[in-house]
Amino acid sequence: MITTLPLALVQLHPGEDATSNRSAAEAWMEQAMDPPGGNPRPRLLMLPEIWNAPYAAARFADYAEPVAEPGSQLAEGPSPSLAMVAQLARRHGVSVIAGSIPERGNDGRIYNTATVIDANGHLCSKHRKVHLFDVDVPGGIRFRESDSLTGGDRLTVLDGAGDPLGTGLAEPPGLGLLICYDIRFPELALLMQQQLGCSLIACPAAFNTTTGPRHWHLLMRARAVDTQCFLLACSSARPEGGQAYPSYGHSMVVDPWGTVVAEAGCGEQVLHAQLDFEQVALARQAIPTGQQRRHDVYQLTQV
């Protein structure tokens, strides 16, 4: 009985040219499919937040692409970025959590949108970032995603029934999608676990060198402990020279106990890990918060 899932997180830094960004992401994913040291080939890949464009609120519209609805074949679709990912997924027979890209919706609005693509190149799921990154940290960073983006309005969990990710696991995980700033709102992750049955949460992100040292590890580990899920946090890499958005890096994999089982550095790299999903059941049996909530005192409700 298969209980482990080998995967790889791709930490990269996008530049100004969209075509070059797609080529670089493809090269990094190709490298991820050839792991070193006899490690098993990944059955799941993951990209970071806004991997096909500079992370700059004023530039998102310049790089925005249409994103089809779940069920669509993307290999020949309208999004050049997702078509590249879908073609790679089919070539290698691997599912991809394709980070996020700027999406131009049918309503003309721009969204920060994450997608999941299966090994046949089909779009399984898409999530529009719910909470927009509008912050002003004195002496640190000021950023306003709402100057150009519109927030999403729903939770996103890909049901594990039928194993859409092709994990081969006896009990395929439900996959919850969050994007960066969404992780600061524990209600989303708790609803995903309590009501929508996920055991794996993926968070493509771009924390910066102001918020990252303070909260990156804290928040990712906290959400893993809150939900007793595996948590995948895939970051963009930190640029050299300090001219672009100062991503924190440190992509990591956290287990249901809150232990960081794999962590990247600051620069571009591939992070390999294996998830042992027996740990989800063990954590939930050992500390059974799922059965101990006092619904007569408080409740968490999805609108």
C-alpha cells in the first residue's frame, strides 16, 4: 500500500520578459523531474506565486492571461503560461500545482489565480486569491494589490476522490489552495479541513524580507498544526542586486505535527520532499482536535 508522495517545489525568480519566464520555469521543472541521489521521481510539482511576471501591482495587467474553467484541456489553451505547464505535465505524466499567475477574467478584471493541472494537461481546479496584500509596514514594505487586482470570493478544495492528482495513494488527499496573504486568515484553512476534508494545503507565496523573517515559518507551521495537514509553501526566489520585489524565499514542506521536513534557501532551486500521509492519521488520532471542538460554544461557517 502506497502511503508516501514524492514531490518537488520549484523556487524561481521571474524577470521582465514573459517568454523568458516561461522558458525558465519549464527548465526548472524539467530539472525537478530528474532528482539527484536516487530520490524517486516526483508525482507532483509546484510553482510559486506570480511565477510568469514581476511581482509588482502596477505590472500585473501587462502580464495577465485568460484562465479557462476546471475541466478544460490547457495544452492548446488561451494561456501561454498554463499551456506550457500542461504540455510538460503530459510529457512527464506528472500533476502540477501551477503556482499563480495574473488572470484576466471574462469581466475584464485582473485576479491573482492559482491552478492545479493533472497529468493529462486538464485544469482540475483554480483559486482566485481571496485576501489582497495591502500592507504598509513602517520602515519596511508598502504594497497594495488592490490597486490592480480583484479578490476572489470562494474557498477552493480539490476532492481526492478518484485521485485527480494521480498520487497512487490508497487514500488520495483532498487539496486546499491558498495564495500567500490568504495564509494569515486561519478560518480558510480550518474550513478546508473541517468541512471540505483536505489533508494537504498548498500555498504559493511571495513573502518579502520584511514579513518573511517575522512570520513565514510561524504562519506555515501554525496552519499545518491548526489543520493537521501537510502544508506546501512554495515561494519565489530572492533577486540578486535588490532591484526587484525582495522575496523571502525559504520554500518549505511542513508535516501535520508542525515539523519543517524540507526547506530551501533564498535563491533559485528545486526542493524535493516525500510526504508520508500516515502522519496525517497519526497526528489526528494523537491530538484529536477534530472531535473535541465545542460546537455548542462556537462554530465556523462557510458563507
